[in-house]
Amino acid sequence: MKKFLFILILGAFCCSQVSRAQPTVIDKKITDIMQQYQAIGLSVAVIKNNKLIFSNSYGLKNIEENQALQNDDIFRIASISKSFSATAIMQLIEQKKCHLDDDFSDLIGFKIRNPNFPNTKITLRMILSHTSSINDKNGYFDLEVINPTHSDQYINSYSNYEPGTKYAYCNLNFNMIGAVIERLSGQRFDLYIKEHILDPLQLYAGYCVDSLDKNKFVTLYEYDHDKSGFRPQTSAYNPRSLEIKNYTLGHSTPVFSPTGGMKISAVDLAKYMGMHMNYGKGFNGQQIIKKSSSKIMQTPITSDEGYGLALRSTDQLVPHKTLIGHTGSAYGLYSAMFFDPRAKFGIVVITNGCRVPEYTDFNPFLKDCIQLIYQEMIEN
């Protein structure tokens, strides 16, 4: 029988868990928003003038054990993970191991071509920007779904429009990107990201569950509107140890979910964000991609969606401001990371569960938090 945690208990823990003796005005306002959306936990990190000026966690990490959420606890952040994969690709491009306009078939090792448009090359750039015409109808946890030599249904993984002409968000794109990173580097995806991105930036994070302290994992809770309750999503941190034991480079990559499997705290995610905000240079002075590569990632390819290479631009979060970043949602988690590279500020907000109505773009709970933080801590 599925276990549900009903919303009646929320009032007991929607209070700020802070290191200071007394909650501040901003803490009170944040917890008021949390109560409005019945949020279980929330971690916040704020960068201003290239400095981490605020970090705090509120509510619960785990309802069953009544554990308070702490700043160094780590979440599976979902689709913000895509930007780590795109950053790795830019490193490999700088090493001249590939080019954005390469035929993706040559990189992945099997034919990637929309059967409806057989003469149109699908490039690495198209895959990174969700303009490839590839979709998730066949799923995205197995690369064979789009491999014409392994699946007679591969055609369903393509939409009926010409590659490069339209934007359509697709997780399969980035699980394939992870495989390409392995094929070009000769290194397992999670280990490449650790060695070339996480370690140089001095971040505690990763894609491999078994490489991290499980005591720091934040339990994720999905809200069921029919049952009016939250349900823990234990599969979010499935280690998949057997699959990793029998791993094949360039094939088994979806085990780590390059499209959404990064585990990291809000504070470390803010430090990673700072690297993009400073065009490839971390707060510790490490330049992990060139300024030109970083600007390519941040430049929109499609005007309507504002999506570049795993980073998007939006003017819908803060009035009269265009911010760059990404969101994530999976297993009840919602995350957002947005920054202004010119004004040198950025905001990270992550919740492990909340009750929100249907929305078309940004989670309204996180949007309200971002707007509050901007008004209270950036604008003033």
C-alpha cells in the first residue's frame, strides 16, 4: 500500500531552521510563502557582487524522522543537471575533440536522422539546444530507443518538423550527450564531471549515488492532488549499483541520468552558478571553460523560448530583468538557478516538495521566493 503524508502535519514544521539565534524578516517572509504552498523544505543561496551573501534552509529534510533541513544537505536537482553536461561538451570542444556543428551520428556512434527529413543533418548544437526534433515518446532511459539497428520503433522518437527549425524540450537529448562525453573522453560520465567540473570548483556533488554521503540526501515528496497528501519518492536516489558494475562506456550512460541526476546542495549549486555568471571562472579562480564558450552557452538559439545550450534567458521572473539559468522538476522536487552575469547576482532555490497548481512555465512557489529575495536582498 502506498504511503501518503497528509498536509495537516505541515503547520508543525513550516518554520525556519536557521543558524542565527532569531529568525530575520526575510526568514519570516520565506516561511510565510512556504506555508502558502505547503512546502516541506526549502534551501536558498544568494550571490550578490560575486559573494555568497545569504544561505539558509527551512522546514524538513525528512518528514518521517522529523529531520530539519540543513545547508549542506544535497538534493537531486533534476534538469539543472543538463548544464553540467553542456559545460563538459564545451570543454571537449575547446580540446578540439568535437564541434557544435558536427553530425551527431558521428559522435554517438549510430544514425541520428529524422526519417521525415532524411537530408537534414542533426548537429551537436541542435541536441544541446532542444532543436533536434527528437522527443521522449519512446522514453529516455535507454539509448536503444532511438538506435535504428536496435529498435523498430525508433521513428517515434522523432517529431514531424525539420531539425533546427523548432524548440521542443527533450530529456533523451541529454542522456545521449552524456554518452558522447564518454566516447570523446574515454572516461565514465560521472567521473568526467567530477574530475573536470566539480573538483576544480571545489564542489561536493555528483551523479553517482554510491560516491556520496547518503545521510545528506534530502527526501523528495510528490504531492498527490487526488489524495491530498505527499508521498516520499525513494527511487530518486536509486544507486543502480548492478548496472554500474556491468557498465559499458557510451551505452550505459543513462544509468547516471545526465539529463537530471546531479546531486548537490543549494550552496554548492550557487558556487557552480557563479562560474557561469563569471563566464567560466569559479569563485576560487579556476577557469574551467573559456569566456567565449560560456557566452555561447548563454546565447539564446530560439527567440521565443530563450534557450541556449542548457541555459535559458527569461524576463518572466523579475520585473525589468533578464536572467539566465535553468529549472528542474522531478520526483516532487522543484529547483531553480538564475543569475545576471552583468549585475553579478544570482539566486538558487530548491524545495523537496510543495503543493502547486498547474502552471505553464515557472513553478509559482519558486517564482514567489525568487521575487521576494530579489526585492529584499538584491534590489535594496
